[in-house]
Amino acid sequence: MDINIDTRRRATIAQGYGAMFLLLLMILATDLVELGMRGDFAGLATDPGTAGLWVLVVIACLNVLGQLSARHVQGRARWALFALTLAYTLFFMGHQLDHLLAGAGLDMHFLLDLAHHGTGVVATLAAWRLARQDTA
């Protein structure tokens, strides 16, 4: 395997995780700004709520794990990175679908979510290619 291809795939995965984290922070920031402009933060009690905050903490930790793993995993552990990246991406897509089914509109959050999902798909494809490269 060409070392440059390996390095590019790893960089794409790590950059994807970094970008998804920044987009997630932007989504949270826009929520806080919107609630602040209304002068009512009561909505945070239900979305994300206490359980949602725990989920965000776990997701932040998985995000860091994904970024570091992208640079260092070897052999079969590459498949674990692929599985983590796929699950991470699908979780957010499912969460967005839940919001859409609940009646969420096509607003700035939707745009940020689309950027997040697109980034996740690119990172997942790079992780899949990285995992396969030893067997190809």
C-alpha cells in the first residue's frame, strides 16, 4: 500500500472527526443563542435534558477516540475504527430523522446537520477504505 494513500485516509478520518465535533459545537451554540434571544432556557430541560448531556459527553469522548485512533490503529483494529465511525455517523443521522419526524423544520440546524452527516459519510468511507487496504 502506498504510504501516501494510507496517510491521506488517516488524515481524512481524523479531520472528519474534528469537523464533526466543531459542527456539533456550532449546533449547540446556535441552540443556546436562540434560547438566549428568547430569554427562556427551559427548553434545555427536555432537549438535550440530563440524559442527553450524558450522551453528548460520551459522544465527545468517542470523537476524541476516533481522532486518535485514525492516526494509530493497525491491522484488524482498523475495522473497529470503521465500525465506530459508521455507528457515530448513523447515530446522528438517526437523531436528525427523529427531529424531522417530530416536525422540526428546515432551518439553520438542519443545514448544520447536513454538513455533519456529509462529513460523517466521507470519514466513514475513508475508514472503510483504510480497513480494507490490508486485504485488498
